[in-house]
Amino acid sequence: SEVAPMLAATQPGQQAQADGAIGSLLDDWQVEIRDENGDMLPTGQVGEIAVRGGLFNPVIGGKTNTDATGWYLTGDQGFLDNHGLLHLTGRSDERINRGGEKVVPQAVENVLASSPLVVQSVVLGVPDALLGERVVALVVLSPDVEGDETELRVHCARHLPDYMVPEQIRFVDEIGGSQTGKISRRELAKQFNNPIPDPDTTSEYAVLPGRFAPASPTETQLAALFTELLEIQPGDLDSGYLDLETGFMDLGGNSLQAVCLLTRIEDQFGLLMSPADLIANGSVAALSRLIDEHDSGREEILVQIQEPVSGVSLIFTHAPMGYAFYAHTFAKFLGRDIGVYACQWRQNMPDIAAYSMEEHARQYVIAIRDPLSGPYALAGHSFRAHLAYEIARQLTEAGEQVVFLALIDDEADLFKSRYGIIHHPPESNNVYDRSRWLLGKSVPRPYKGKVDLFLAEDGVMPEAFADPLVGWGDLVQGKVTRHLVPGDHFSMMSEKHIAHWSGLLKQRLAEASADRSGYSAETIENDQAYQNALKDTENARIAAIAGNLKQEIIEYQSALKKTEDQPYWVCRNFGLALLQLGRPRAGLVMLRQAVAREVVPLPGLVLLADILKQLKRIKLFRAVIAEAERITPADTHAQLLLGELHSKHDSLQKAEACFRRVLNQQSKYPRALIGMAKVLMRLQWQDEAVSFVFQAARLRPSDTGIRILLAQLLVDVGETTTAEKILRELLATDPGHAVAQRLIAKLKAD
């Protein structure tokens, strides 16, 4: 507005301000920064500038725009810094509403301007049926520097929250404005109203020519799928509207269409992919390369993604679905000098019932040692971490040098509740089921090397409170270095988050390759008693998987006799085995010893509370709950765990308080949103519960469990039409979903 320049200015003798500051407040003006509800925001937070006082009362369109107390809402966005200086960030009516998140275009433009690639940019909100608006940037590139859209999106991802990163960046020769040079975002955004450009309309902002002609049968089939799901008219494909190098989401696809695409790819090409894989490889061309590599490499269990220029190659292990899709994403950001390989599932597998993780890893050891001479570097996420660990262990045992092992967001699975999780081998050839069977039977053995452990910042594993290294420090005989990286267990492997932390991975790989000291045998000799005891715990876990309870107890007793300095999970497993044997008193004593050995004993107290309640030891149960409340830190993840404990044991008001504390600190935490919703449902506050589940669904649109919960809640509040729509959309992607089928049948019956 015209009011803002009258509020503040650079005072005489004061150095001109940078970064959008217009100066100190002038006399007679009072300024507050307000949020959308009209509440005052603290220093440093961006909101709408409200003013009072000055020389006149502003009039807009013949009406005063002041409230009863004389405060005027300027419509300008800004903030006050710690020095009392006023900063302008834009206009309220220019903010982009992306799925409920407010994006200030100037903030994105400032980040783009900090890139040497960019001469000028303008950020727009373009209409979108699913999110309301999407973030698009028009960019004029510097003629002296080479760059592409991916490089700029990575730059933005390093400096902005996920929701502010432009989903499309379009390169233009110039960005025109009015005669006064003012740019109209609304006018520029109008050209995006139709995601398919009109060939008869010339525009200086048209997308640069892409590749439109399919070059292979796979590309032709994928282009037809894109055309069908994006509802492009049949003739449009031949007219050159579908750019084969542009991602599915960038072409206008929404989350539901993306899930449909994944289902169709699995049906048509026999390739199972996750939503994160689609984000990383979303174009027809990229998907075609993956499918062709998958097909051509069915007998090859090691696939080269990127040829090394020099140095060590990084080998990524396969997902439970059978392929390391994320290896392609890392290859983008690690640089062209690092070789990248991906393991894929062995097709001709022997009898799965007799097969083990060790045998599975041995096949990759043979495959890796053939083309690569070492030293070796491996990385794996979740299930893949266990496979990478076992491959590295076997390579080391064979005398090879492993200079780098990255284990990404998984526990060592040393707890009794985590192994032997599947008692019968899968009957089908489903790769995911077979992978879980291998993991359930796996007993990891000590590794003579060093490990880099990358854990997700959001959704920290409960056991990380008990042991920050989640068990790996008890197996790895060298140093374990822990890193926290952005995202949760799944989103950390998305392109946006990989862009953030791939630099750290590359740095650690370079340091390890230069060091190559690996593991010191002297460390092992100095702690031989512990190593002997560790062998006993290994035997105990093998006995547990075999169902030999008495032998399991004998092995744990032997381990504790050799050295009392055992980790908490040994005492916990021993205690659980004693409970199984019908010795509750001895079992509870060992569980108490386990709690005493945890760093923050919250996981152990949660387990102990569950067991005491089952044993009807109510007085002890209440004492444990009180102890958990007393020792729980204010950390959001600890409060979440405490909230789930209260919810499980019907202390609903306490659970609600915990979840609200979490959401006050981290409003976009799906697990906390769902926890809160379930508590509100039991308190009969259905309408408020619906709003929390809707928020979680927006954050995790492909999460089937959240969509089912949302449908159930909508039925409870009488929104049956919306509930049925959600269920039918789910059945369109998963026709065999039993819960969705039952709910649809119930709706019809009612």
C-alpha cells in the first residue's frame, strides 16, 4: 500500500538497510505484525503490517480500513527485526495458498536471486484443482552461466521449506511489466489456467521446446498412460503437448493420479515403485529408462547407474520391492565423478524357506567383486540398511576393504519383538513379502569397520531415546558416526530432501575414502570378554527365531556372567524370555535392569507399563506411568511417545495435552495429527477430529490408513457422500482393499 513508505525510513546518519528493511519507525506511528487471526506475532515472524497513529487515517475506496481501536491493516506483508527495523516482504493478496500453506513470492524470489544462474525471476501462484495453487517461477538465466531447472530447484530446496520450492521453473528471455516497470503476477499467472498450452497463442513465456516424440516402445506405452491419467485428449499427444522430459506432477498430475500411475506401471511392466520413486523419476523418459534397465537387467543383480570418473563407486542396496530407485536420485546430486551402482532383486531364487539374508548378501558380494576391484562403499535405507551391512561384513571377512558404509534410518533390530516377525515363508513370489521374510530371520553379526548412521529428524524412532545409535554401536567394532537429516523415514528419500543432505553423504564418502583407516583390531583384543558375550547374545537370538526358549535364556545368562556391562536390549530380551517361560517376577526384575541402562528410559517404561497392565499389577503400572511423565523431556518426539502411552491406557486428557504440545512445536507431524484425532474421536469430538485427519491426509496423500480413518470419521459426522468418494478412489487404485470394500458395503446397506 501507499502507507508503508510513510511508516519508516532511514534516519539521518543511519546506514541504508539491506535485505528489504525500509528503516526505523517514524515518530507517532505504532506498528504491529498480525497473523491471519489478527493476533500479534513475535519479532522476526512475517505477517500483515498493522499501523496506528501517524498524520492521517487512511481511506480506501471511501471507507476507513481501521478497526474499533484505530488499527489499520495495510495489506502489506513484513516483519520487525531485533533492531526495530521494518522489513517489507510483499502484499497479502500476492501470497500463494498452496494446500493451506502460505507462500510469500518475494521470499522465493530472494532465494532465486542468490543463485549465480539467475538474472531476474518472478514467482506466481497458478490454479490447481487439488492444492488450490501451485508455486511456479519464471526465470531469466544469466547468459554467462550454464544451469538447468534441477540445479535451481536444488538451490531453493537448500534454503526454503518444501512447500515453498517451485514445482515448475520456466526459463524465459525477459519478464515484462507495465510502463512503470511494475510486474502483475495475476496477469502472468493467467497463462497457467490451462496446463496444456494453446498452440495458436504465442507467448514470450512459453515453455522451451522439450522432447515430444517417443523413442521406444516403453516410452510409447508410458506416454499413453500419462495421456489417459492426465485426461489429455487423444489427439493431443500427436500434436506435441506431452513433453517426455517433464515430470508427471509438473504436467498437472495430482497425488491420486500418481497412485493410479504407480498401480498401472506395476500391472503393465511388473515393476513395483513407491511415490518417492515417482517423484525422483517422474517423466516418461526417466520412467522408461528405469523400466528398460529393470527388464534388461533381470539376470544382472548389479546395475551401473553412473560410470565413475575417479575414486570410489557407491553401491546402493535394493528396496523390499526389489530395486534401488533412489540410487538414480542420489546420482543426480553426488556429482558426475562418483560412480553409482544399484543392486536389484535376484530373479532365480532358490526355496525361500531355506534362504537367508547371509546367502542373499553373498550373491551381491560375488556380483560386486567381479566388475569392481575395491575399496568399496555401500549405502542402504530401511530394509536395505541390513542388506548393505551384511554385504559389507562379508566383504571385510573376505579380506576386502570397505571404506564407507551408510546405514540410513533403521535400527539394528536386536530386540526380541523385531526379529522372527514372520513365522511362515511367503507362498507367493512377491518380492516385498520375501524381503520381509529374510529380514525377520536375520541375525546381524559383528562388523569390523566404521559406519555412518543417517537418521531422520522427523519421526525419530522410539528406541533412539534408549540408544542414540539404535543398536548399531553394539555390533560395529569401529566408530559409528550419527547424523540427523531432514524429513521422516519416507520423505527423507524424496528428491527435495536428498538435495539437502546428499552433500553431507558426499562429504563423508570423500573423507572415508581419503582416510581408509577403517577398523582397528587392537580395539577388539582389548575387549575380548565383551566379544565373547556378544557371541552368546547372537546365539540367543538364533534360538529365539528357532523358538527354543530355554536355550535362549541359557545364552543370555551366559552373556551376563561373562560381563555385566551389557546393553539394555540384552536385559530386555532376557526379561521377555523369562516372562514367556512363566517367570514374571524374574522377568520384571530384568526389564527394570533394562530401563536402568537406557539413555532416556522412555521406551523401556512404555513396555514395562504395557506388561504390568497385562499382569494386572495396577499399583506398579500407575507408578511406572508417573515415572514416565516425570522423566519425559520437552522434546516433540518424546512428548509424542508419552501421548501415545496415555492414549493407549485411556488417559485421554493427558494424551490430548501431549499431542497439543507436539503440534504447537511442529504443526505438520502426521503421526501427532493422527494421534490427536484418535483421542478426539474417543472424546466424541468428531468434527475437530476430522480436521486433524484432513491435515494428515494432505501431508500423506498416498497413505491408505489415513484415508480409511478419514472415511470412517466422515461417516460418523454424516458426510457419507465425501466418505464414499474417498473409498471409491482408494478402490480404484487397490481393488482388493478389504476394509474399503466393507465400508462401501455398509454405506450401501444404510
